[in-house]
Amino acid sequence: MIFPDRVLSGMRPTGAMHLGHYHGVLKNWVRLQSEYPCLFFVADWHALTTHYEETQRIGDDGWDMVIDWLASGVDPAKATIFIQSQVPEHAELFLLLSMVTPLGWLERVPTYKDQQQKLSDRDLSTYGFLGYPLMQAADILVYRATMVPVGEDQVPHIEMTREIARRFNHVFGNEPDFEAKSKVAVRKLGSEAKRFAELRTRYQEEGDADALKQARAIVDAALAVPLEDRERLFGSAEGAHRVILPEPAALLTKVSRMPGLDGQRMAKSYKNTIALREEPESVTKKIRTMPTDPARVRRIDPGEPELCPVWPLHQVYSDDATKQWVQTGCRTAGIGCLECKQPVIDAIVRELAPIRERAQRYLDNPALVRDIVADGCAKARAMAGETMRDVRSAMGLVQDQ
């Protein structure tokens, strides 16, 4: 890998976050920011691909969402937080990549037809909706991100991004005198030059993937070699051309399925959520009025935890002793449903308390959030600008003076 590790992830602006977002995404972001350089962005242009006629709340929803990111522990000192539409390089790369992306690649993305069916009440026969996977690719490639945290259902999007990067490098990485320049770059490896050449031959003639991995490691370690030459070496090792856009890897994450108040997946569309800034009184009321096992009509009726929507919440929040207490007490009618719900109420209120406290700081002083995002946008634009200079040059859009 010739580009430094960099993680990128984003969310469409949906307003205040709920526990499903916290357990499914934000906790993972907080962990990743301590392990890698991370970029997290508000994908407001993506919101337009399916809700182009409902733009009134996009801006406010984005700010609300960022407040919850910060309150959940996303640290602007460790991660770059920015808004997609404030970095126009995303749109420029999206446009340029569209010139070489086959139409069939977009039409075969699994979610394309799935989303059209799920959102059948909307007119999604637009170029923007068809092209949203390409915009996702541009989001990733404009930062030369090497890792993208996704669930298994999103892996096809990352594979498509890799194909687009590969195609771009093949079409535009064929610079004049590439072979001659590559030979000069190999000599800059010094004592490792011969070893690199041997590994390159092994990979190209025998398909030895381990040889390619070792050759990449040699290039990675050659910090004194200029980046442009390192790109050539990477392309040369693979038998390709100069690598301008690196292929990102899917960082598979175990997505925690947070149950909602009705037992389904927690989602705003199901109206079964608990917000991260929910007041304790509201949390208590919502959980106390949750449906339970229909067999427990009376307090003395035994029930079955596996049939009760409260049980999945115990699996998230309760320790083994409490879960055993629930299993025994419910099946013997030894505890009532309100008793069963109380440990969940206590755990959620306890979890949300520090989040609500941190959020209040930003609610009281919105300028803090604006400054964090403005700083993040400036950093993101600087990174994206470096990529776009190379992209424009490779495509012949920048002429040497």
C-alpha cells in the first residue's frame, strides 16, 4: 500500500440520532478514531438522490446530527468532521469519473432496484439516483481512503469503487515513458531494488500474491522515494500503470442490530426509536408502555421472553444474572412486566446521561459546532485538493507551464 491508512465514513443528514445509530455506527467510529486517521462527513448531496423535493430540513438536520456525533464521543481532535457539499472536489471527481464509468456498472448495483421498490412512492428515475453509487465512490477516492467501514450488504459498493479506481488508473495512469520512469524509480530503492524486481517477476509470471505483498512492503518502507515514484513502483509491481487512485478495502464491521420499541430494527421510519437526547421521563414512559408477550394478559400468567419485544433490549443492556432473572421470573410469573422492564429503563437512562450532558454544551453554544465543521471542511478540502491536482494532471486537464 503506497498511501497512508485513512478511514472514511458518512451519514445522510437525518437529524437527531437514536440508539440504533449509536450502537450500529457511532460506537464503531469512536473506536476507529483512536486507531486510524478518520474522516466522517454529512452526506447532504446523497440526501438529494432520494429526497430532492424535500430540502427544507437538510441543513438543520445535518447540524443536529453532528451534535449527536460529538456527544457520542467523536473527537474533532482525532477525526475530521465535515459536510460533503462544502467540499466541491467531491462533485468534480464525480463528474470526471462518470466519463469512464460504464452505465452497466451502475445498473447492476444490487441496491439500485431494491431502493426503487422500497421507495416506490418516489420518482427515482433520475440520473442522480442512478449515479449515487458513483458519488459514493468519488467520496471515498477523493481522499484516497484505504478503508471504509461497512456491513456485508454494502460490500458491493466498495467492490464497485475498487473497479472504478482500477479503470481510472488503467485509462489515465499510462503516462509517457512509464517503463523508463519506473526503472529509474526502482534504482531509488537502493539495496532493495534487486529484491523488488525479483518479487515483481514472481507476481507477474506466477501470480504469487505473497510476492506482490512483499513488493508493496518494500515500497511502503521506502520513505525517501518521492510519492510520484512510489506510485509508479506500485503500478509496476502489479503490471499496471501509475496508481493515481488507490483501491479501498472494505473494513467489515459487525453491525449491532439495535431492537426498537416494537421488536423490529430501531428506525425512524418505524416510529420505534429512543433518541440519544431523550429525557429520562420520556425513556421511562416509552419502555413502560412497550408491548409484551401477549400470553401475559394478567400478572399471574406465565410468559415466554423469546416472544416479548422487551427481551431483545435485555440482550443488549442486561448482564447474565439479570437475563437469568428475567427468564425464570417471566416463565413462572414470578415477576410482572413492569418489573421486567425496569432494568432496561435504568440501563438506557444511565447510558444516555453523559451523551445528553455533552450535547447540551453544543446546544448552548452552536458556534462551537460551526467552528469544528469549518475546520474539518478546510482540512478535507486540502486533502481532496491534492487528489484532484493529480487527477486533473493525469486526464490532461492541467498543462505544464
